[in-house]
Amino acid sequence: MTASDAEPAPSPRGLSDRDLALLALERRSWAGPGAKERAIREELGISPVRYFQLLNALIEDERALREDPVTVNRLRRLREARRERR
């Protein structure tokens, strides 16, 4: 387990700083292909695969929904639409 994989301490709001960073990164828009993946590696220090694993778990967390309902609900809708297309 690397330092970036360790579970960070929660903030006073209940979400860890890493969780808050995941939500903040997901709120941003991206200029072109590869920009988001590059930002994930540079800003969070994790692989894009790990990022999406963490993000999928995070959007199930009610604390994340309370913190950023617009982003979490959008991500839940996108995930559900992908599941329906399968």
C-alpha cells in the first residue's frame, strides 16, 4: 500500500481531504483528451484507474451527497446511464 492509497484522515465535515479533492477535480471541465488523466496523476498522485475506483465508492457516500449534491447526482446519473446501455 502506498501513502496515496492509505485512507486519509476525515475533515471536520466527515469527508477526507482526498475525497474533497476528488469531488473538486470532478467539478472541473477539461480542454481535451488526456487532460483529466494528467491532472489526476499530477494533482492527486494516483493512477486514473484508482481515481475512478475511489470516485465510484465516494458517490455512494451520503456525506459526499451532502457536500456536493450537484456533482454526486450528476455522476450517479452518468453511471446509471452507462449501466443501462450494457
